[in-house]
Amino acid sequence: MGDRINSQEFHLSLEQIAQASGSGTVRYLNYRDGIARVGLEYSGTAPFPAESTDFTPAPEAPDTLEAIWCVTLLSRSVSLSQLQYLLQFFHEQQWSLFAADTLAQRHDRTVIRCQIDGDLDFDSARLACLGVADELGVDLTIQASVTQRVPKLAGFDMDSTLIDAEVIDELAKITGIGDQVAAITGAAMAGNIDFCESFKRRMALLKGFSEQRLAEIAGKLPLKEGAYELLSALRALGCKTALLSGGFTYFAEFLQRERLPLDYTHANELTFAEGALTGEVVEPIVDGERKRKLLQEIAEELGLGLERVVAMGDGANDIPMLNLGELGIAIHPKPKVRLQAPQAINLFGLDAALYLFGLNDRQIAKLGV
């Protein structure tokens, strides 16, 4: 029989947290005006000789943002030692922790948002956060506090972002050239070869593919974790959504019609002759720069400034649009993309982006998605 698990809220200073020698699982952290309230689960002796109470309920809404920057920790579970590491990181970076609150405190997901004051360079700070994320095995994002709000327009890549597949690779598998096409796709998404050139080469290899098989494939494409939940939440919040894909209109329009609440779709046209793919390409190809241009055009059509626009993607051809608007969130990105995107989420599905929009779990639940 193991030790009994205790659940207590401790009232502490940051110094007391940093100096604790015990262990435990941090269920929530709320910090303001020099006092931290830490909800901790632990066995054995309490790690803090401090005032404690029972856990308090999660708040209806997040704290008011007053500091310049937000650093958000997203993890399946947060240990006391990980929290100590994060506080030490802030100290080494000379970032002052103004406040902290918890946006998610589930048993399989903890999201802690830290308000930071400090004279920092965003790109250097972003890379430093990625380093800490790797050390701790968590996601750690940084953004300006003014961007913690629901966008008015969100642009999404399709393959490996909204769906958990690369459509062109799936077509190639059926024709027996899967490895050959997948190698070209991988090189393009990693940014090792030009996307337009790779697209033309892959399409040429698919010449003769039956149009009849497309419907079979479309119905079997798996959605990415959290895709439906995020898009449904954004619709409920009044945000327009656009699919901007280097894939094909056939599948983009199928997703919009059958699977996902999307407002706009832009992708590449397929050409057929006698019921089979011709292998030819219809210009202009939707590459990275065209994705960025299309997203900007939709924003202009809606009368929106770029400060109300966000984008999400995973590949090298998503980098231009990820750097267009208020936030650019790379979801399960390729290594090069993770290093270049403003924000990155590896551990969770697309719905985790709602935390970077400033929502907590109680607000998300009320959306009914």
C-alpha cells in the first residue's frame, strides 16, 4: 500500500517555493502581491512549513493582465521541481514575475500563465523558452500580454494541422509510390527544397490516379486532436476561420462541407482527364507566400487589422503566415518551424491554443464545444 496522497493549498512567498526540498504535483498556482497560493498533491511530509487550507475552486475567469508579457506553461502534469526550475529561469533572465494564474488544472493537463515584466528581446526570449521546454518536457510559450485575446480571424494549414495526415502522401501510398512521394513531402515541409518545385514533382508522380478514389480517401482522413473543438469554439466566439492549404481544394472543401466549421478555404486545384489525374499543376500554387497573401486579403476584406489575426500550421511553408499577425502558433511542428514560429505547442492538440487566447477551462466549457 502506497503513502496517502494529501491535497492542500499552501500560502507562500516565491522564496519559500524556490527553497523547498520536498516533492509533489502542482495542481494550480496563483500569485499576486508577493503571495503565492499553490495547490499541491504530495505524499508523506508536507514540503512547506507554511499556512495551508483545502483546495479552492477554479475561478470563473482568468486574472486581469497588467504586465507586458505572458509566459504560459502547458504540461500533462507539473511537478514542484519543474515549478522551481521555471522560477529560477525567470530569475536568471532577470524577468520579474508580476502575477500568475492557472488556466487549466485537470489531472491530464495543467496550464499556468505567468505575467512577466522585463526589458527583453522577443526572439531571444522565445528561444530561451524553447530551451526550458526541452529541459522540462513541457510546452512554454511567450507572447505580449495584449495578444491574450480571442482573434477575429484565424488561418489554418490543412495537412498535419487540421487533419492528421498529408493527403498527397496518402494518394501516393495507394499508387505504390508512397515512399518516393513522402520523401519529397518531408523535405519540403522541413524547408530543405522549394515547396512549388516539390509540389510539381509530386503531382507528376501521381499522374493517372483515379478520381473515384478521392471520395474514399476524403471520408477516412483523421482530424487532428482538438481541431473540431477549436474551430467550434472560435465560431462561438465570433472569430472567422480560413483553411489555407498547399494541398487540394477537393479535400479542403470536403472538410468545410462535412467535418469542420470553416468560413473560407483556399487550396490547389486538381486537374483530370478521362477520370484520372493529369499530373499537371494549376497556377498559382498555394505556397507559403501565397498563404500569407490570402490570409492578409481575407483580413482586409473583413476590415481587420493584422493585430486581430492569428495563424496555425506545422510546416516550412506555413512560416510566412505564422509571422503575419498577432500570434503564429506552430502545432506539432517540424524542428525548423518550431525554431522560427512565434509560439509552438507540441504536447496538446489545437484546442490548447484557446489558452493563448486568454481563456480558462471554465470559460471554454461554457462554449459547449
